[in-house]
Amino acid sequence: MKRLMLGAAVAVAILLNSGILTAGLLGSGGFRGCPTSACSSCGDFVAARCGCGPQCHTVQEVVWETQQYTCMKTVYDQCTESVPVSCTRNVYETCYRDQCYTVCKPVYQTCYRTVTCNVCKPVYQTCYRDVTCHVRKPVYQTCYREQCYTICKPVYQTCHRTVCYNVCKPVYQTCYKDVCCTTCRTESETCYKDVCYTVCKPVTECRTVQECCGEWVTETRHIPGPVVQKCVVDPCNPCCTKTVCVQCPGRTICCRKWCPKMVEKTITCTRMVPEVCHKQVPYTVCRQVPVTTVKKVPYTTCTFVTETCQKQVPYTTCTMTHQTCTRKIPYTTCCYTDECITRRIPYTTCQMVSECISKQVPYTACTMSQETCTRKVPYTVCRQVCETRTVSRTRCVARQVPVTQTRCVPRVVCRTVQTCCDPCEPSCGAPADAGCSSCNQ
């Protein structure tokens, strides 16, 4: 890596001393002084590099951005108001009168009569009888006998022996070596760009609107009374009556009526007018600059040293010894004995006995008795009551409400594009006869 960087530095120094690179970079024409022989395949490399290389030019693009603006929207609110209204309603009342009626009520009575009958009643009796039988009863007896046996008993003994073994012991050593490393240092540069933004300014206007309003007017109406039939004495024959139609007196009611009318009113409205402003916004451009440093890196080496050690290893020896022991083994003997036993066995006898019994049998007797009762009979009476009730009426009132909406606004953005201007190379974007002047425009 050191040799590569040293070779690059020597090449740059040779180009600077020859004046070709300096004239190409610092001249007013850039790489326009490219000789014609440099485009041939056998020309000089330094002369050929004078007419090629990347060129930069500015390209404008249209970018659409979202923008919010405020406009006024008409909203109708519903207002509810209460209006008193006088009216007449019928009130029904329930009254009661007494009414007598006769009912027949049954009277029940429980009586008893005597009934005689014969029944058979069982009589149970428990008796016993003696039963004699012979049984053989076993008699068990446990006995013991002695038995001799031989066992082998192990005897353990722990001994030690000396064992030699080799151990490799590591020896560590820290050394240092020089290492070249390249780090990147960040350099910042502050630039400015022009940014367009929109500011909404309020504009006050006066306009005339029509509002619906009115007033209440009281009206008086006369309602005639109903026509009813009435019984009167005939003036020609006082002993007879006749039915005539008589009209009841009427009533007068008052009603309130709403009379609407349109009134023009001047109101003040404020609307927001957008205005485009410009400002310089700073932004920071960062670039990385390589820096080469040399640092000492520690590393550890390890060597092994052989060492002989001794240790005591235990081991166990086992010897068997014979021993004679005695044990008792149990066994059981059985013999039978005859035995005569007597036991009582119960049995039950049943005998039927006739018996005469008397019992009381109930029966019900019914007699009817008359009874006078009184009950309440309802009837309805109607009367008229004047009252005032409230009626709700709804009307619409218009008002202006600001509403925020979003729209797309175009904005021109400038960016730098790097292009190739070597007409001799096939990868160049410029035509071969255009020369290097087309890339510098």
C-alpha cells in the first residue's frame, strides 16, 4: 500500500512539473486545447487526457409540493325555540255508584257415618330348632431347625504408589508492531438555498345577507257550542214531554300566529389570502478526507516449557476370607382334631286371625243460601279544561366557518449533472463532431 501511494505521488509531481496538467486545470478553456493527434491509438497518454473528463452543468426539475390554504364555508345551524299555544282538552273523570244484587252461596258441611267390616290380620312368630354336626378343625404349629452355611467376606486395603508425569507450562510475552491505518475525517461546509413558502394574510370584507325573522300575532276565534237533545214539557199537553235540540253556549279562544319576513343585514367576513415569500435556508455539506496514521499494535507470543512432576496415586487391594455361620429355618406342622358342635337355627311361622273393626267414613253435604251484596259500578264524566302548552319550532341560521384544504404547488429545483465530453470515447454522451465545447455549455 505504501508503494502504491508513493507511485501515485510521483506521477502527480511529474505532471505538475511538465505544466500539462496545470494548463489543463487552471486555463480559461479547461480541456478545450486538446490536440488532434491525442485521439489516435498511438498518441501520448498525457496529451490524450487533455480533452476528456467529466463536465458538470445545472439541470432544472419541477417538483410538486403540498400546500395548505384556508377558505370560508357556509354552515347552517338549526335553532330551536319554544312557542306557547293555548288549547282546550277534554278531562275524563271516573265516578262510582252503588248497586245491590242477590247471589246464591253454597254451604258445605262434613258428616261422618260408621261402617263395620271383617279383616284378616297375619300373626308372625319366630321359633328355633337345635342342629348337631361334626367338624374337623386344623391345628397349626411352628418349629425351627438349625442350618450351617459358609460365606466369603472381602477385606479391602488402600495402598499408594509414586507416578511421574510431564506438564507443559505456557510462557506468554507481549510484543509490539507498527501498523499503518487510514481514517476518514469529516469536513463540513455551510451553503444556502432559496426556499419558497406561502403565508396567509387576512382580508376583511363586508357583504349583505338576508335573514329570516318575524313577529307573533294574536288571533281570536269563536267556537260554537255543541247541539244536545233535551226533554221539555209540552205546553199544549202538560202531561206529556217532548225532545228538542238545544245548542250549548260557545267559547272564545286566543291563538298566537308567527308572521315571517326577510330582513337584509350587513355582516363582516374575514378570508385568508395566500402570499408567496422567499427565504435563504442554510444547509451543511459534509465530505470525507482520508488521513493516514501509524500506531503500535500489541500482540502476545506463547511458548511452552516441559516440566516433570510426581504424584501419589492410591489403589485398593481386596482379599477374600471364609466364615461359617448358623441360622434357624422355621417350618409349620398341621394336625386335625374332631369336634362336635350344636347351634340354634331360627325359623318364622305365620298365622291368619280374623278381626271385626269399625271405622268412621266422612261425606260432604251441600246447602244453598241466598245473600244480598253491594258493588261499585263505574261511569265516566267528561269536562273541558283550558291550558297553555309549549311547541318547539326549528329554523336555520347561516354562518361562515374557515376550512383548511391541501393543494399541490409546483417548485423548480436546480441540481448538478456530471457528463462525459470525450468525443473520442464510445461511452461519451456527446456526438463525435461536437467537440469538447458542447460539454462546457
